[in-house]
Amino acid sequence: MKSIIATLALANAKPATVHIMPHSHDDVGWLKTVDQYFDGSRKDIQYTNVKGELDTIMDALTENPARKFSEVEMKFFFMWWETITEEKKEQTRKLVKNGQLEIINAGWSMHDEACPIYEDMINNMAYG
């Protein structure tokens, strides 16, 4: 990271500003089934528990109004939404309203960063 900033600073002859934004990138059905990713089972394949991640993220955002997060995969967000209480839903709505939680992409799954051209991204989103 320091070398990137130093290179940019030298190239522009002024300091660079780097923004780091926490965001989801939970692969819908890549190595495990959607349910296994969501509930954290099959840790022998990959250690991921999307429900636990979303629970923790929402709590962290609520605890500190300076924190922000971008959620990408609507499949997992939908599954999580179906499991939470009405109180948690209202808390989540407030996080969206005050700009701490941003829903981006809004696809069932996020397209792969390895998609080389925009048609591939669109196809990946459509078939998600």
C-alpha cells in the first residue's frame, strides 16, 4: 500500500488520497452451496459464515456512526433479511438512511472481477 501511495505521489507531485471502503464479496455458490456459505457449514472447504458476517457488520455500524459498509450480494442479504427481527430490520433501514450502509450493484450475485469486458459483467449479473 505504501509503495502505491508513494508512486502516485511522485507521479502527481502531490500526495494521493486513498479511500478504503469495506464491502462484501461473498461468492454465491463458488466453492460451497449458497446455504453452506450462509450458515457457515463445511468449514473444511472454506471458512465463511455470511449470516454471522452480516449480524456483526450491522452491530458494528450501529455502535459507531462513523463506520460505513457496502453490501453487494442481494441473495445473501435477502436470506439474512428473512431471518432477522422487525427491530433489526428497522435498525438496518436507519443505517441505509444515514448513509452507513450502502446497497450497491443490487444483483443476486456480484460479477467476477475477472470479467474482462462489460458484456461479460452483464451476463454474469443476469445469470447470477
